[in-house]
Amino acid sequence: MGGMRGAIIHAAGDVRFEERQDPTIQEPTDAVIRTVAACVCGSDLWRYRGIAEVKKPTPIGHEYVGIVEAVGAEVTTVKVGDFVVGGFTYSDNTCACCRRGAHANCLNGGGYDGCQAEKIRIPQADGTLLATPGQPDEDLVPHLLALSDVMCTGWHAAVSGGVGRGTTVAVVGDGAVGLSAVLASVQLGAERVIAMSRHADRQKIAKEFGATDIVAERGEDGVKKIREMTDGIGADVVLECVGTEDARVQAVEAVRPGGMVGVVGVPHGGVDVEQMFWKNKGIHGGVAPVRAYLEQLLQLVWERRIQPGKVFDLELPLSEVAEAYKAMDERRATKVLLRP
Amino acid sequence: MGGMRGAIIHAAGDVRFEERQDPTIQEPTDAVIRTVAACVCGSDLWRYRGIAEVKKPTPIGHEYVGIVEAVGAEVTTVKVGDFVVGGFTYSDNTCACCRRGAHANCLNGGGYDGCQAEKIRIPQADGTLLATPGQPDEDLVPHLLALSDVMCTGWHAAVSGGVGRGTTVAVVGDGAVGLSAVLASVQLGAERVIAMSRHADRQKIAKEFGATDIVAERGEDGVKKIREMTDGIGADVVLECVGTEDARVQAVEAVRPGGMVGVVGVPHGGVDVEQMFWKNKGIHGGVAPVRAYLEQLLQLVWERRIQPGKVFDLELPLSEVAEAYKAMDERRATKVLLRP
């Protein structure tokens, strides 16, 4: 068996690029891909920062695009040589949940780790991967990579919040997911998209993605500003793209009576649903069902109608993955793209 | 000043039909109506049963249809002699919230009590009342009365849950609101509507309203049954029309991953939103914005396409209002219609 190299997290603050065994086909529904690009997710930082525990050295990463190297006997929709995008969870795309678009909760699905590596084993290849119509031009690679998680997660926030034609949206969080949620809201027909951001570089991307307004204030001041901009009542939909209690409180406060919070940040702390009830405010969201959105978004990227890869503001060789984590931890980078 | 009679709640279990002063125009936006029919709401029973406190003798009731007797100088959309339906909250129908359909949270709105009476003062008459196209035939009166609260509340549950063409819906609660939610779901295009009910008489109304299935089991057994009927995953949308913790838990458990709970029963107790997040389950709803739905539903009643008044299974003279409360408290009646 050959070897390859990939990122292993050993402890908080300790990510190493190390030799690992080559992945192989283990189930007839598997594929193995050679990575063309991978990246670091905000959620990878939970372990890097010691918020989530690292019990033992663990391969890390869950976003990728690549070229199919091998497929199991039952795989029919992708073949060796295809350029593929896949979601950060795997799914069979046929179960009762997938048939209703809830691929993140696929009855035969799950999550994986270890995708910041030269090669990756993909379970349920048919239900997880989508091949591009041909080999992509080099400039499309970051945009395709963004579909693996961050763009579909922003899209899910907007879909869960019910963003549509004419909606006024406020986005809490100016990380890569928040910026993607801005892009998603614009694509879904929102009339007004208010990005909450204090950082000039991220405000710039938000504007490029179509944000109509920027609010630099946070917390209560931010809520006050949003209300001032919306006839005193709040936005129709607020997208919570952070996952802290402060952000959630801010989102619930900034949405108008009758409105919806679309949530893709894990809701830590309790939500006062009785208070929300009296204000007719709702909340919906969760882990994004990437495969549900992949065909539509891949087409938008392929036709160069959206450029979600703009969220990558640093590119490094995969071998420098440790520096990628450091740069994101220290907020020197929003999101780092890695090339083997 | 003349006198009239109406229901006064003095304490838990103690509703009396007593002399009250005639209501008069106090604001130029008021109307006074002569009641044609009123009814008792499940929420009136909170005080009757001692769940909510009665601090002093209070006029009670918030559902009505009637004939306009007087209007303030600024009222333009209804006139003396009109037959009108109004919601259980008043609203101006022009504020920022109302313009977005959130009439229950009208910036100039509020609730009222004392509608189980011969005459009623209606604040914000233009934004609260809707006149019928002419004097209604006698058989339409119960169906028009149902629009004052119960039918619009069931409709709001279905709208909040996102019921549409092809949806599989389960309704928790077979009271008048739950039955109305069945009717609403059918009207909104649901493919399958599962009514959860143990009572033969209510099952019958649910079927007449278009329920495709009845589940008599409750609690965990009820959830198990719903899952068995929905490919093992739960209904797309569950409508919570009770307002107890048990009902809410049952609703959240019975909805599929990615699905929505539409809620019109006050959500007592906490909701584990983090658990809901991992299952991609959402919740939305609250007090119904009656005026937002009134034109559409009035038309459906007027054209005899829906008969929401079937939820009334007992009719009494208004003077016997005490017996109406007793009958509902003892579950001898689902909902009682009262005539002055």
C-alpha cells in the first residue's frame, strides 16, 4: 500500500502535515479522489482553539474538490478522471430524507474528516459527489471548492429563513459563511441585504456579493441600527451565521414580528421560544444539505454567474496547512485555500 | 346612557351574565357593533379553570360577528348597518407590521375582552373589521363567526408551518383550532393531512374537513404511528394546536428532519433548539394575524367553499353563557356558539 500526506490534528493549536496510508475502496459505493484543492473551515477551529476536545491525533478537514482515482463496483454517476465536488457530509441521495432535500440528515449518511489530504475516500459516492460538465478552467477551482461547504451553508441559511423576492435580509456574521449568505440572499431575490461587518476587507466582499447596506455596529447598537433601517420593526429575515449566544440573541432581536431567523451557526444556549411566539418570530436551519443545492449552484458557478470563491483570501500549499490554521486563528485570513 | 348585558368572569368557574354599560364611540377610529353571534374560546378557559388569574370581575370573550351600530368620524370602510367580522385582536392594517401581514403585532393594535356581550366597542374599526358583501344568509353565520379567531388561527398554524402543495401534515390537537388547521392544510394544497384525535365526533369533523388519515394514539405511540405512515421519518409539517409541553414535544418529535412545526398553542416549557438544529427542524408561529387572512377566508365562506363553523357543536342563548363555559370545561362541547 502506498502512502500520502495529510493534516492531522494532535491537540489544540497543533496541526501537522504527516504521512498517512493511501485511502482505498472499502465499500462498493466508495470513491477515492485525488485532491485538487481543500480548505480550512471555521468549524475546524473549534478543535484548534480547544473549544472542542481532541482526544487523539485525528485526520482533519471536510471540504474538497478533486479528480476521481477509483470507484467501487456499484458507483455509476462518477467515473475515474471526473472532476468532482462533494459535500462535507455524505449522503445516499435516495433515502426518504434525501428525497425531501434533507441530505444532511440522510438515513445512510454521516460526516467525515481527513479531507485536508492528498487523497480522500468518499463514502456513498453517487449520492455525495457531483461531476463538473468537463475539466474546469483553473479560475473556477476556488468557486467550485466553495460549494463543498461554505456557499451551500450560506445558501441553506437563506433557504431556511425563507428568503425570496422582495425580502429584506440582515446577515449576522461576516465570516466566509456570512458572506456566502449575502451572496445567496441576493441570488434568491432579496430586495435589500444588510451585511453586519466591522472589517473593511469583508465589507468589500459583501458589497461585491451584492449587499445593499453595511452595518458596522454590533450587539444592541447593531439591532438598533437594523430597526432604524426597517421602519422601526426589524428585517423580514435574519441569517445567523456565527454560532454564539450573542449572535443568536442579536439575530432574534433584529428580526421583525412575523419574521424568520435562518440559522446555520450551532445555537448555543437556550432560545426563549415563548417570547418568540408572542412576536410571531420563527427559527429554522441546521447543518446544510449540500447535495440538495449542488446541481443548481454548480451550474451558477460553471456559467460564471456567481463567484463564491472570493471568500478565500489566502492560498497556501497543502504542506503548509499548519500555517493556514494559524492565519485563520489569528484572523489574518478569512478562509484559506490549500493546494497539494 | 343605556345598558346592555354581557359575560363577566368573577373568578375561576364563575362566569355571570350581567348588566353592563352600553359601549360608546370613544375614539374617532372606533365602531360599536350589535352582536349577532359570539362564542367561547379555548383560551377563555385558562381563566375559567384557574390556570390564569382573575384579579377582578372582568368582561370576557373576543370572538364575534355583528351589525355596525355607530362609527367614529374617521371610520371609512364600514358603515352603520354593515354585517361585519373582526379579529380577536385589533389592528390598524396600515403600520409597518400590518403591511407585512403581521397584524397580531400591529404597532397600534392590541387585544380586547368583553365580546360575549350584546354590544361591543371595536377600536381601529377600519383595520380590524371586514364587512360582508351583503347581509349573510342565516346558515353562513357560524362560518363567518369562526373567522373571528379559530379558523384564522388554524390557518396561521398551516401558513407558519409552510404547508403547500404536496405537503404531508400532521395536526396535534383535535379541538376547534386543530380541526380548523386540518381544513386550512387541505385548502392550502396538502397532499396528506393526518389528524391526531381519539374522539369519534371530532374525527368525523376532521374527515369532513378533508383529513386523509386519523391517528388515535398519543404521545410516543402517536409519534411512532406518524413515523410509520411517513417512510419512518415523520411528517413534513406538524401543526401544534394545543399549547402544552406534551403537545409541543410530540410535535417536534413527529416532524421529519428538515421539516417545520407550525405553532399556535403557546409554547410552555423550553424547546431544545440545539437538538432541533442537528435535525434541521424549525418552529414558527404565534398569535394569528386575523386581518391578514380575513379577505381570502371570508370569500371562501361566502362562496360556500369552506364550512369552518362545523366546529360549533352546541348553540346556546347568550344569557346562558355560564352553561357554555361549563359544557366546554367538562368537554361536553368542542366549541359553543352564543346568540343574543
